[in-house]
Amino acid sequence: MTRDDALTLNDFRDKVVLITGGTKGIGRACALAFARLGAQCWLTNRWGSADEDELREAFARVGARAPVIVEADASKKRETKALIERMREAGVEGVDVFISNVAMVVRGEGLDAHSERALLKSLEYSAWPFVDYLHQLEAGFGRYPEYAIAMSSDGPDQHYPHYDYVAVAKSVLETFVRYMSTHLREQGVKVNALRTRQVPTDSYAQIFGEDNTALAARFAEFSVTPEEVAATTLGLCSGLFDSFGGQVLQLDRGAAFVDNVMTMGRRLLGESDAGEAKPEPSPRAPAPAIIELGSAEGEGAGSVRALMRRRLEGKAVIITGGTKGIGLACGLAFGSCGARTYLTNRWGSADEGAIASAFAEVGAPAPVILEADASLDEDTASLMERVHADVGDGGLEVLISNVSFAHISQEHHDLSFKGLKRSLTYSAWPFVSYLQHAKQRFGRLPRYAIGMSSRGPEYFLPGYDFVAASKAVMETFCRYLTSDLLDEDIRINVLRANPVETESLEATFGPEFAPFCKKWYAEGFFIQPREVAEAALALCSGLMDGVRGQVLLLDRGFGFSDNVVRLFTERERYGL
């Protein structure tokens, strides 16, 4: 796809988007989102289930090109081949985005009623088409799509009545996402799954029935609209999230973490924490990003940049540790969208002239560079005062906590509680402290808060004990703060990344670490600072507002295949 120079943003004008089950619910919302940006959408349905005239009118209302609607049963290979042949006859040279949204509802009725036939039928419709379509697209066009998105749900990990077969199919689908991401990495295909929860569609009502649908309505703030799913899908395919591969992204507004008896029990009883009657909350508004995309003509056509600029221009973005590496990359990304960036550093560690030149090169407003020790309350308070003086109460849009400082241990006998406290003071607590100070000074929280983490909490790295412990604290606070602030206008998430080539990486692991990794991995193993920055920008773009309380791994899918078995299967390549 055509890329934006300053950011990895895709231009969707005249790109081909194929969506199975694309005429209703989530599929329809995805089609409208891409079509608004100039894409040509091909939508499949079964046996006349679509109101084609109404669908074309919906596209016309937003100034989008009319979709091509094709009856094609996703479980039948001959119909998939016929679809691709029709696309080729229409002059289509390849599919750029493939969205697998088909699911067949087979209700589970308990142990005695289970049958192998029902299981296989569910897999045939709701899991296998994702793999088969990718095979058929490559066979028909000689290339794979650049993006492949599978629509899943949280059914594999959350019990829903009668959802047995759908949940099993979704678990198989997610497994294939991980494996296909590994298989197709060298072809440049970005493969991911999007897990949703409580999306009010015809399919939802069909599966769960009237009583369960009414019960879910009592928790309307956790319902995700089809438009939010579509916006997130667009974010995954925007180019900004390309380092996110082979992953299952949870889209639930933070509901999964609080969905337990201890947290929700009083809600079910209609009481507040104090034991008083609690009013039912009103449903939240649909994702604004889709509304703001505008028509397929004019400034916004084919570009997410216009959306980014409308949301971020003139808004304040605070980035701790913002003068080098990931922090500086974040500043450049947000600055290129017109944001006013405030970059903190310690004790003159920034080359301010070089930073100013880098911002000028991408057409960004000059950043404000401030010395501020993230571990000192007085420095944080002074920083907030400075930002408030510039932008007023409503101007703080984004907080990115990127500062990290910790003792690197040579062996476990070096570990001490004093070292742990020092690590937490610099690398975890500022994530909370900055939010406290921001709320106190601005009278509200920033709309977005991003914490920068690493794979350390779940992946052994030598000498990384204290850093890993600090990152674990930050990630846990991300989840709990999301729960505590569900009623606030804030989205809190954490980005984990595979090793990022920065000065910090070399300082932590030494100069031989990066060359060694590159010897035994493809170049794509390392994540670049710009990629982390663009993922942060996507999370703050308005496209992914339903993603809350999540820890997202940026590793291009390498984590799934990072094991001795991979080295064994590729031993000839590496001369082992």
C-alpha cells in the first residue's frame, strides 16, 4: 500500500477489502469504515440474506463507492473459488485487506446433546474459512492480502449459555491466527484476531435469546458497538499497528478484568459500594472516530492522517523520558499530527538542537523540553503547572510514561529490597503519580494514558529482575486503574515490545546482544522506536477507544515461535 512519509499510514483509496459476512452487523460496519476512506469493498453473504438496496443507500449516504455484494457460502470451497474468479474478471488484481467475519450459530445444549457433527459443522463455518480464504486468495491472485483480520469473541475464556460450539470454533480460529502469522511472516502479511464482547447484533440476539440479551443490557457500558469494532479494525490495518502480529486483541472497554462476583455482585443486586441503591448507567455513545472520518471525498479521503490531526492538533501530550529512543519517537509521531509535545529528561541529557531539527523535518510544532525527575513530586507538579499555563484545563490529551531506571543485577545475590524500591520509584510509580498530579491540576484526567513496558515480566532476560518487577507493577496498575476509572473519560493501556534497538538496550545487555540476536533471528525480531510510537498513536487516535486496560505485545508474532523447536527446524539456515 502507499505510505505516508512521516508516519506509516496506509492510503486506502482504490484498495480492495474483502469481508465475509459483510452485509450486516460488524461486517457491514467494517465495510462502511473502509469505504469512507476510498476502498472498494467486496462483501459476501448467504442466500439473499442482505437487503442490497438498503446497503447501497448506506454507502451512498457517506459518499462511498457502492460495494460489490456476492452470495458465497464460506464453508464451500467452490463458492470461494467462484468469488475470486468473479473478482479477477472485474479487474481486481489482489486483495489488500481480508476480514473473516462469518460465524454459524450452533447452540450447545449440554453434555447429552453434544455431537461430533455439530462440532465439525461449527468449525467448517466459523474457523476453517479463515485459512481456506487465505489459501484461495494466494492461489487466485499470486499474493496474500497485506492484512488478515479474524473476528473472534471472548467465548473461549468466558462462559456464555449455549455458546459451546461457537467458543470452540473461536478458539480454533485464534490458534490458526497465531500459526498463520508465523507461516506468512516472510510474505509480509499482518495476521491478527479481534476479540469482542457483547456486540448488539442480530447474531448476538439469535445466540443468547431475549432473556440473556435483556440481562446484558443492564451492563450497557460494556457493550461494544459494531462501529467501535470497525474503527479498531481500521486501526489494525492503518499501518500504525504493523508491529502487532499473531495477536488476539481484546476489545471490551475493560470489562474482562471486572467481570467477577466480588466486583459486579453489588451491581447485580442494584447496590453501590456503600450498600445504597444504584441507578442503571446510560449506554455510552458510539465511537466518535467513525463519525469523524467523513466522506470518501475531500481532505479525509483515503487517509487516516486527517482524522489524527483533527483529534490531536493543539492538544498537549506529555512524554516522560521523551528526548531519546521510544520517547523521542513518540514525540515525533504525535507532533507530526499537530500535537503540542512536552518531553521530559533528567539533568541536561537531551541534545535540544538535534531534537528541534528532527521535529522541523516532519513538520511538527517545536517541542517543549523540560528537565523533570519523574520520581520527584515537586518536579511533576512544576511540569503540570507549565503545561496548564500553555493549554488550560482541557488541553492535556495524552500522557505517555516512558521513564525507566533500574539496577541491573549480575546474579541473584545482587538483589536487594533497596534496589527494588529504587526501581519502582523511577519505573512504575510515576505512571500513577503523573495521573494524580494531572487530575489535581487540570481538574480531569488525560483522555489517554500509555505505559511503556517490555516482555520482562513473562520472558527471562538476564539481569532484568528489577526492571521486570517494575514493569509488572505498571501493568497491574494499568488494569486496576482502568477498573477504578471506568466512569471517567480515560483509556489506559500498556505497550510491551520485543527488544527495541535503543541506547537503553545496549546499556542494559551490552554491545554484543543485538548482533547475537540478529544472527539467530530474522531482522524483524527487533522492534524500532518508531513502531512503538505509532502503536501508541493508534491507541490515542480515537479508532481504538474500546481497547482499555490491555497489555499489548508488539513483536510481529515472533514470541509465538521463539523457541528451540524453531531453531531445530531452521538448523540448516543457521548452520547448526
